[in-house]
Amino acid sequence: MTDSEQSTNYAEYSYEKAVTGKDKLKKVLYIIGVILLILSPIFVMLIVRIYTSKAYFIMYIMPLFLVLGIPLAKFFYRYLQNEFKYTVDRSTFKMEIIHGKAKPKMLYETDIKDMDFAKPATADIDKSGYGNVAYCCVSDTSPDLYVTSFKDKNDKKVLLYFEGSKKALKIMNYYNKNVEIKNDLNH
């Protein structure tokens, strides 16, 4: 395949999930939990010291909590940072999630021809018949919010909300006429 064919049949779009009040609360609770976990040997030492005079063994455990606690806290903090990326490569649609600076993880992959529809998510859609409803979008009120329906590799019906981009939707429309394209997309 030539470079011009590849560029006309390939689109990639990535975006970060918007930080909501719920996400901020999760971060605050996470930080408080990490601090309490790292300081827990001190609390144990104080409690043991009150009831017995042999609290010195805690001094040997405390560095272990610091040495292991801080790297583990950094490792798990990345799960509070979500970025989504989808690619349209010829007739294949792939949705991935990236936690922090980690390697992308595949969420969904489907053939565009197998999609029931892809349309702007302006109307309410009955979600009762779907095995999985996934929100891979910036926010629920994004102006470029799209929704699509397909079966995943486990043969479950998926309703996927994602951010639409002009180039990706045009390629998708070429392979499946049930893909609607809004004229006023931002990207």
C-alpha cells in the first residue's frame, strides 16, 4: 500500500478524559490513603507503646513501608489519569485506553462493517439490550460526542460513546453507510 492510500484510509484520534468533581475526590482520597498507609507503622508503634514497652521492632518495619509505599503509590496513581485513543485503519475500528504514561491497552476492536450504527449522541438511546455500555469520551456533554453499537469478541453487544473526528467518521462512512457525519465537528 502506498503512503497516499495509507493516509486516506487511516485516522487516529486521542483525547484526555475531562476531570470532574468525582475524579478530584478520588485523587484526594487516594493521596490521603497513601499517606495513612505510609504512616501506619507510626500509629501501630504508638498503640503498641501504650500497651507494652516493646515497640522498638516497628522501627525496622517503617523503612519498608517507605521504600515500597512510594513507588507503589506512583504506579497506581496513573490509573487516575485516563486518555483514550481510537484508530480507524481501513475497515477496522480500535479503541484503546492509556493510563498515565503506560502502554495503551486495547478496549475494543471491531470491523466497521459490523457496526449497527454510529451517530451523534444527541438523542436518548435505550441501553437495556446491551451487555456493555462504555463511555470513552471527554465528557457526557461534549459537542462531538458520538455513539456506536457493535458486538465485541465475546459476542456481547456494546454501546460505545466516543469523541467524533471528521476524518475518522468519513472513513467509517465509506465502509458502513449507517455512520452519520455531523458537519459541525470540532476536529
